[in-house]
Amino acid sequence: MNDNNDIIIKAIDLTKKFGSFVANDNLNFEVKQNEIFGFLGANGAGKTTAMRIMCGLSKPSSGEINVAGFNVYTQSEKIKKKIGYMCQKFSLYEDLTVFENIRFYGGIYGMSRKDIRNEAGRLLQDMGINKYRNSLIASLPMGWKQKLAFLIAIIHKPKIVFLDEPTGGVDPITRRQFWDLIYKASHDGITVFVTTHYMDEAEYCDRISIMVDGKIVALDTPENLTTKYKSKNMDEVFIKLARKPVTSNQ
Amino acid sequence: MNNTVVKVNKISKFYKNVQAIHDISFEVEKGEIFGLIGPDGAGKTTIFRILTTLLLADTGKANLAGFDVVSDYKKIRNIVGYMPGRFSLYQDLSVIENLMFFATVFGTTIEENYDLIKDIYIQIEPFKNRLAGKLSGGMKQKLALSCALIHKPEILILDEPTTGVDAVSRKEFWEMLRKLKEKEITIMVSTPYMDEASLCDRVALIQNGEFLDIETPENIINKFDKKLWSVKSQDMYQLRNDLNEFQYSDTVFAFGQTLHYTDIRKEISNREIEEFIKSKNHQNISVVSIEPNIEDCFMNLMTK
């Protein structure tokens, strides 16, 4: 695809250094609109660093990066308005009610009261939790909180939503319901950028990149990657690429 | 019953009016790797905190190596190695200082039990003068395990050692546990990752403070009472919707690049499922009968 309108994130030689440590080493990748893009890598490979740059929270040391049509060097505030973000332990405010949380996040993203009310109504309807509108988040089951956190992260209809290990520790049924929501969001036109340690979830993505030591070592569809690395599934691909030779004698 | 090292009898625990665990009973044999498998909030940590004498159960009894968790708590603390879910070492002490501290507290030395931690410690030894707070996740985990082992415990209790850890480090961690098992240490480990169940000798599947089952991983799979199909087509999103609306559909769960499907009819073949999918205009259809994995079993038990 070289139609530029279809590319929502474009990184060229993106590099981030902390002192002499190179956290992101010449990353080149594109994310297409509406795509579910899986961003994989071992702990410490540099995923969070790159995500923070894409969210406009940190600036690259060198290289180009464009997110939702904006330049991260000069337009990070504009980027922040076009994206949603959810991290693993980002739960909602436990001592606010469901609706108060929605109003709070909607307000931060500059939504009007009317839009917030409408979107809240739709969201609660979709999740079938209308009667819990005025319940404290603390009183909700764990699985609901996670799903609600996701829906609230996209309440302002962002162009891209960044999900940092959104399903860690979630029960297997809720984990799948969560992915149903991801699929729906992508169907509704939101680009999904997600990290996960569950390799079966990697296979739900349209395309995947795998980072090792600050570099992207593979980027393709799950199917092409499993073929290319002669593996049964993504778990094997990941192990092949990310397992480093042990430097000290084991 | 000399071989039973952990014996738990009907323990329950409430936090205010929330019941965290409900009448839990189980036994662990010497030298076993016993897994507590379940999501966040299922009660795994509560059970471990009761067994490590850090929390009192409201009802029920538990003993470790014959010692009661309430009256003999001091003895238990000497024979148990505990690695909590949150990194709990001293961040502002170096690697070697942490290890020395734990050895000293338990009245031993690093040298005395070095062979037990050698395989693990050797991997972080090049960084022994680094502050624990400055270690990477994988290295912290190895240090925490070394500290939990330095007094040569009979029982090792590991609370979610692999949560948030990447697939490669998770594999390495389980290899370390296998080696410890050979040294006859009894290991209790909790995890939210269902695929790790197969690495345990026996597992308890836990959800909402109750055990769904306690078995060997093989038997949990053998007990799966339905026929399971792995189904694929060109348009997986549409396939899921179609199967969910199929009148004979029982469960439809996404599993990587395929869907796992069960049918309410007992005697059916691939053909009948294929016919239905074809009637919905799907292409590149594949319907294969498969063996369930632990996650299939867990979800099956959850929905009962």
C-alpha cells in the first residue's frame, strides 16, 4: 500500500537514546488505518519507549515519526487529542462511579456534555450495564472494569488506540470478550496498536512487529511469519527470534 | 501419608463482606510442582499468604510439613521460601547485598547453599554490584528467586512469578523450576497463564475463590466432556458472528488464528458444520476435530 491516506503511523529511522543506551534503534514501520497492529518484544526490548514517543509523551533522539497526520516533534499536543491509551494497570478511578469516570475522561478529551451523555448511554447499553451507571467502579467485577476501561479509552472516538498489555491477568473468557471489543473498534474505524505477552493474541492481529534489543527484527502478518520461520504458531516464532544466546555460561 | 507436605482443610477468608476464598481444601505431595491457575482476583494470593503465615484464615486449618500455620508460624517461616507477586527486595541494596541479607536473616551463608542457587545466580552474577532497583525485569526475578532459595527451604511458594514476563523469559523460568524439582523442593506456583498448567505435576483451577478442579493436567484434559472443533475461514470476524448465531452452537471462542467451537448436538461430523459455514458464503473453510487444551477446559468449567 503506498496510498499515503491509508497510513496512520509512519516511522522512518526512529531512534531514541538514553545516554549511551539505544532503546530504539532505527525503527522503520508503517501502521495502516483500521489495522490491528501487534507490537511484540521481550521485556526491555524497547516497546514502551516507542509507544511513549507515538503517544507524544517523549521525543525521539533522531528520525521521523508521524502519528495520525501529525509530527511528534512539533505537534504532540494534537496527537494526544487523536489517540486513546490504556495500560495494563490503568484501572479507572475506583472511588468514582461508572458515569463519573466516563464524564471525567470525556471532559479531558474536550467532549461536550451532550456528547458525553450520548456516548455514555450508548456504551452502557452496549455493555449491558445500564443499571450500574451510578455504581462505584470498586464494586464492579474485575472483568468488567477492564472492558469498561477500554471503552472509555475510545469514548472520544480517537483515530488510534494504544493498548499496553490490556489483558494481563484477565480470565480466559473475559480476555476473548475483550478482543471482541477490539475487533469491533477496528471495524468501526479505529486503528488498534497493541502489546501483549499472550502469543495466541498476537495471532488475532492483522500484522505484527517483533522487537529485539531496540530493533524491529520481523514485521508481517502472523500467517506469513509462521510460514517464514517454519513454526506452528506465533509462540514458536517469538521464541526463535527473541531467545538470545546466553552470554554467561548457564 | 508421610509424603504430604502441604495440607489445607476448608479454609475461607473474607475481606469485609467480600469472600476471597471459599472452603478451599487440597494437599501437595513432597517434590511436586503444584500450580494454582486462575485470573486476577480469583484468590491465589490470599491462599499463599495464609500458607506463608502472613494472613489468618477466618475458618479452616492448614499445615506445612506438619506445622500449623497459626501456632507454629515461626517454624514455617524457616522452611518456606516465598516470592511475592510484587518485587519485594531492597531496591537500594545491590544484588549481592540483598542475597547476603536474606542469608544472614535465616542464619546461613551464601556459600553454604550456593549449589542450590548456582544455576540461577550465575546469570546475574556479572551484575552483582548493581542496585536491585536498577535491574531489568528478568534479572529482578532471578534475584528474587535466589533470595527465596538461599536458606534451602523445603517448600517454595511463588506468587505469579511470570506475570508480565515475556514468552522467552517465562520458558527459562519454568526450566529453572524443573531443575529445583530435581532437588526435591516442593514448589507451589500461581499463574494467570493457562498454558503454564501443563508444566505442573498437578494444578488447581481457581475462579472466584473456588476450585473448579484439582487434577493432573492430563486428567483435566481427559475430563473435557464435549467434542471440540477448530474452525477457520477467510473472514474470521464474520465466521465468529455466524457461528454464534448458529442454532446448534454451544460455545465459540477465538484461539489464535482459529475458532474453537462446540456444538449442542452429540453426534455430528465435520460435514454438518462445514455445510452451515458454506451456506454463509465463507471461503477457504477448514473444520478439524481437535484435543482441548487447559484453556478450553478452564472456560468449559467456568461456564458450568
